[in-house]
Amino acid sequence: MKPRFACFTIPLSIVFLSFVVYMSMRYTGRKYDVKGTFSNGKRFPDMDYSFISNEHNFQYLISEPKTCQQEDSIFLLVVVCVSPANTLQRQTIRETWGSIVREENSFVKLVFLLGNPHNASLQTEILIESAQHQDIVQEDFIDSYRNLSIKSVSLLKWVAQFCKEAKYILKVDDDMFIHIPNLISILRTLVPYKAVLGCQNIGASPIRDPSSKWYTSEKEYSKRFYPHYVSGTAYVLTQDSIKPLLNASQSVALFWLEDIFITGICRRLAKVQIIHRNEFTYLKRDPSACSFKKAVSGHRYSMSEIRKIWKEIQDNVPCPSKAG
């Protein structure tokens, strides 16, 4: 691993290194089964989640409890769900569309949510990154594609515990571009009550083809159609929906498709309404500033494309009247 703090004084470097070594020893000293266990010792398989109730007893490895502690109210909390190994994605977001949080008197906060990588050297890098930026929240669940629902429940739990001050919470994936000013403009026009806002999906059915990435067995979900849900690529939750969704998530069987579980199954149980907005999409818009003249989100961007869009926005590239 390349050194990142060569400009520090030697005494401070020694102190910081001692901290990292100590935290790494704590991390590697934990007893985990890499195939997957809950904190209460219950084992779960990779493919069948139909029988698991979501007790969510996981412990924080990094909690950042002071993120939302400020005198002024927080209008928007952005939570980026990201893989532990995606250091480049986190840094790109910090330097582009997420940089608004560094503005003076900003009423927007940003955190990156991740699970346990089960890799001691990677965890050490994460601890260093966390010490530098103070924007990483980490729980000890196994971070994997099949555990995205657990990650989103972790989001609900953290907001309920540490960020009750935020009026709105944006959950977003790390390959998205988000136009924060456009989103804020939309949110300021709304007076929602217990709502999730984003790109609504209606009439979706479980995929029964075993070769599909999204294959869902009859045991996992037996009904013909999913409830109406919002694309998990990016959606906004009102603060008053957080606890009802969290409570709902802990009273039903865990379902591995995150957006269907949180914004479909749990949302319906918690009586949270959907607000569909065309400014959100799960598709890839053209990677240009003109595509985001009015839009909020676009999906499946490389980090270079995110930087390109951001630069064009900063440079005020002129757009055709029909753009965005």
C-alpha cells in the first residue's frame, strides 16, 4: 500500500500508525465465518433468505456519530452505499457531485456506508481513509451483492440513531451521478408525509430463470408480482419514514433485492407513500452536463464520466433548450 501521509511530522505519524495497528488488531481479532453469520450466531446460506427475520444485531466498526451534530438543521443527508474496495468511487464522489458538503454553512451531509470486507489490509486502508475524511459508516455484516438489503437496513438504523436532524435522506449507489442542486430544488417544493421519492416501478415480476443475476426462487418470493417499489439506484426518504421502515424491516422475512424489500415490501407494511419523479432514472443518461439540466440522477457511470459531467457543470457548458 502506498504511503498517504508523508507530509505528517514523525511523532504524529507514529501516534496515528499506532492507532491503525490497534484498530486492525481489534478487527482481525473478531471471529467471523466468511460464509456468513449474523452477530447472534445464526448461519445463513448464500441463496435462501426466505426464512430469515431481520434482527440486525450487527455492531459498528465505524459509526461517525457526530456527523449530524450541528446547530443548523440538516436539509439533506446523502448516504452512498459502496463496496469496501471502491476507494476510487468514494474519492471521485467527494471531489465531484458530493463536494457540496464542504461548502461553508452547508445544510447537506454525506456519508459512505459499507460492510465488513473480511480483509485485514483493506480494513486498515479503510480506517486510514476514515480518519482522513470522517465520512465512512461501517457495520460488521458481510459486504456482498446478496446482502444489499442488510446494508439498507443498516442505513435506516444509523439514521434513526445518529441523524434524526436530517429532513430528507438520499440513498444512492456509487455508480450514479447526482445533481444535488436540482434535487434540493425539487424537495423544497414538496410537503411530503411518510414518503419515498424516486423512479417508481409498477407491475414487476420475479425472474424465475436460474441463469439470471436477479433469479428469485418461489421459496424466496412466491407471489406473481412485486409490490410497487422505487429503483434502488437512488431514492429519497423523508425523516418520518425512517423508523416505520426500520420497524417493518424487522418484522418480515428478509428479501435480498434491496429496493423491492425496502421501498416495496417494507414500505407497504409501514404505509409509506411513493412519489414518482421523472428526474430520477435507473438508466444511463448521456454523460454530459446537458443531460442534467433538470435531471437528478443517472446510472452506470464510470468515474471518468462522472468527472466529465461535473467539469461541464462547473464550466457552465451551454445546452440545447430540450436538454435534461
